[in-house]
Amino acid sequence: MRNIWVVAKKEIRSYFTSPIAFAVMAVFLVLVGFFFFSLISWFNSMAIQMAQNPYYYQQANINQMVYSPLFHNISIILLLMLPLLTMRLLSEEKKLGTDELLFTSPVSVNEIILGKFIACLFVLLVMLLLTGLLSVFTFAYGNPELVPILNGYLGLFLMGGAFIAVGLFFSSLTENQIVAAVLTFGALLLFWIINWASASASGLWQSVLNYLSFFQHFDDMTRGILDTKDLIYYLSFAFFGLFLTHAVIQSRRWR
Amino acid sequence: MIEVDHLTKKYGDLVAVKDLTFEVAKGKIWGLLGPNAAGKTTTMRILTGYLPATDGRAKVAGFDVFEQANEVKKVIGYLPEVLPLYSEMTVAAYLNFVAELKQVPASKKKAAVDRAIKVAGLEPVEKRLIKNISRGFKQRVGIAQALIHDPQVLILDEPTIGLDPAQIVEIRSLIKSLKGEHTIILSTHILAEVTQVCDGVVIINEGRLMASGSLEELSSTFQSKDGLVLKLKRVDEAYQELRRLPGIDKVSRRNGELVVEWSPGKDLREEVARFVLEKGLGLVEMRSLAMSLEELYLRIVSGGTPQ
């Protein structure tokens, strides 16, 4: 446990002593802020129109009209940005030769992988917490429901964790950071839209393709539905990514 | 302290190390010598647990490198050929990280880092980013990280590569000062380094052991003649006279000096000295004909057969 923390601490430090984390976080927050602003403006104008009809006015729901689409937007930004945070994690070690230090230290491969995973999760957590500032305004001037919002954030965090595990895996495959980022992005996008293929599939394949899709599971969570099925999906996805990373590192050493 | 027993490493079809066996006693410095691509780095990587071997065994400080890898990693300090430095960290932060990685207890961490900084002479750059310090200091940071947990065994892959002559001298004396407390294996292709620093050598070529032992042992094994090198004022006269001395097999000129050789087993040093003085040949200098490491190395690597 201590070893995991040693690796994680170093990695967090290197995120924040280089411009990487700041650049990613700044761009992320600008984009999230922009989406939030657009959604709130749209919600305002809709609310004014709806206010003229008592029936529709009942339907105006900030959780569904602002937060649910906002979480979807954030998830797409994460899909684009997290590969940039994960791409260097293992590929850079290999390229610089610092992996020789790590792998000749009394630290196991699992501890190294988990340390790096946790460091990246930490950056993700900071990014998500910073977007919490936006909710200060919605709670100050409106009355959104808290639980669905927390549920949405949990969804983002879990999905981000799965993204990071995939990124870590591709980072272990190559010394080239760009290649790692491109492969990660491609794989994430594919898993995002894999359910599109389910339209032309049938039976078991249809449900398999639907189950594999990031989108399908995330959609439930933004609506405030917390299903263990979704939790298990994200956790097993992350676990599988980390497992593959471990396998790649071990197989490279034994080759 | 270090036992390598029939070690073999293959990368696919390429055999990097083949049936390598040698031992290094506690507290000694041994040089791993060989041309490029001889298998030096691979051998070191196996000893440090970075790479598994295809066949054979190796023990460090009594621990099996393959079965007790974690124990071995605790007692080894390793300076890889490519310095494992994080350029965005300061020297002190980096050494702190390595100390934690090497499981130096929190209570001793500061002392360990301070000691490494002091031993490696890093005080002037302690607070600077690694990317901004000179190559020589980077090399020292590499050595400091290998030393930080005060390991019993140090494995240094080309510790003086890329340094200027003054820095080379400093690093060598640093390595020599570590002898005794630490058992050290260093790889190099600078022969002078071995003569100055090492107690013994392992010479490998194409992954196979060509020779191993202390420098004296090796030169006596590979030297076919004993003899003396004489610097004399009257060289021509001496050249003629010395050939007549009984027991002498060969007298030859080399760089204005005379090389007098006889078969091993005999000791004609006294006779030659007396003869030279009696004949009044103007003796300026006399030394034994020891084979230089260069000659030894070239003979072993080019013509020798593996042990």
C-alpha cells in the first residue's frame, strides 16, 4: 500500500509541476463552463416560455434539462482529454529508461500500475470537483435535486476511471505518447458507439453490444438511476484495463 | 556475494548471454569487460531483476535473483546505462522519491538523502531541476540514487561514460571509496578504468565468458614469456651483449627500450641486472615485462577461446 502511494505521489507531483495537468484542466473547465452557460441560457428561455402554461411549467426540471445533457457533454470532453493525461504514464518511463529504476526497486508491477492509475484518478477527481462550482449557482438561484447530480458525478468518475485504465493499457504498449493517445482515443470512441451496431444485430449480439457500450450505462446514471449493473460494468472495465496493462509489462520482460 | 551460475539469456533467436559463470567476493570491485554488444548490460539487467534469464541461476547476497527478486532488489543499487532521471524534478526531490521507492524507513529518509548528496558531491545542485544540470552532475545523481538505500551490492553500468577527464577521475575515486562496504560490479570498455579501480575482471565476448580472475591471475595465465624491459644509454651494445647471456630466449627493441624475455618458470632478473651493471651499459630504468591490460584484453577477446 505504501509503495502504491509512493508511485502515486510522484506521479501527481509530476502532473502538477509540469503544465500538463493545468493545460488539460483549464481547457476542460472552459469547455464545461461554456456548455453549462449555453444550457442554462437555453433553460432560462425555455422556462420563461413554459411559465405561460401551468402544465408545461410543471415539466421544467433543471436536473433533466441542464444536468443530464451537461453530464453527457462532460463525458465527451473526458473522452477527448483523458487520453492526454494517460498517454505518458508508462510510455515515457520506457522511453526515458526510468522504467529500469522502477522495475529494479522493491516495488511490484501491480503497485506501479495502481500508483499511476490512482494519480490519474486524482487529477480526474480534481477536475470534476472544480466543476462543482457551477452547481453553487444552480443551488443559489434554483432548486435542483442533489441526488441525481451526485449520481451523475459518480457516473463520470467511474467512467473516467475506466477511460484511464484503457489509457494506461495503451501507454504500456508503446514508447510513443502520441501513438498511445491515438489508440486510447480510438478504443474509447469505439466502445462509446459500439451499441450503434446493435441496431443491425439481433438476439444475444444485440444485448452484448448494448452492454459493452459506455454510452448505454452512462445514460442511466445521468438520469439519476443507480444500478449495480452499471457500477459493475465500469469497475470491471477498469479492472480489465489494469489487468491487460500488467500482462503487457510482464510479457515484455519475459520476452 | 554475487554468484552467477551458467546464466543464459536469449532474445528470440539471438543469444545475448550464453552459459556465463563467475563469482564476486564480498567487498571487492569487479569489472565486467567486453566489446559493445558483448552482453554486459544484459548480465547486469538479469542480476538486478529487470530481466529474467532464459536459463541458469544467479544469487546476490545469498538471495536467488529469480525466486527472491524482491529481497535482491532491496540489497542492490543499480546505475543503468541510460540514467533513470526525471528531468522535471529537482535533485533533492528525485532522491527523496528514490529513497521512498527503495523503502528507506521514513525516519531515516532525510539522513539517507543527505548522505547520498554528500557522497556524490551534489550539494551545489541539490535544489536545481535535473534537466538544468550538467552531464557530469546527472551522472552523479545516477550514482547517488544507486547508493541511497546503502545497498550491499552496487551494479554500475558504464559509470564514467560521457564525462570529461576530470569528472572521470572524480567518479573513479568515488567508486574506489565505496569499496569494502559495498561489493561492486561495473561494466566498462575503458581498460584503464579496470586497472585503476577494479580488483578483478570478467571478460565477456558475444555473451560468453572469455576469462575471469584478478588482474595478476589473468596476466600470468595469458603471458607466455617472463622478462624485463630495460632503458639503457648504450642500447646497441647492450642489444648484442644481452643475447649472449645464457637462458635468454629473445632480446628485442621496442620504442628505444630493450625487451629481454625468457621462458616462464625461470627467474633471470638478478642475472640480467648484474650483467648490465658489470658491463657498464648505462642503466637508466628497469621494469618487469608485464602484459598490459590492453594486450591481455585484445588477446583474450580476439584470439582466446571461451572458458
